[in-house]
Amino acid sequence: MKFLQYSGMPCNTLAERLKKARMLTGMSQVELAKKVGISRSVLNEVEAGYR
């Protein structure tokens, strides 16, 4: 069911694909940031397309 909820999200950029994948798995930014070894604020900037 989550797929349908997020299926309409754009996926044109790496930032958009990353955010959609994270949301489809049900992970928070904090959880993903811990898994990849970065801060939540850096992940937020990546998802926003600033980095």
C-alpha cells in the first residue's frame, strides 16, 4: 500500500529517488542517516538537492 501512496512522487533527480526510496521503506531521515554514517541534517540537504 505504501507504493501507491508514494508512486506519484517525481523521480527525476538523485535527491527525489533517494527520498522516495527512503519513504517506501518506512525509514525516517534519522534512521537512514545512522545507517549510512552521516548526520540527519546532511541527509536533509541531499534530499532537498542542496548537496
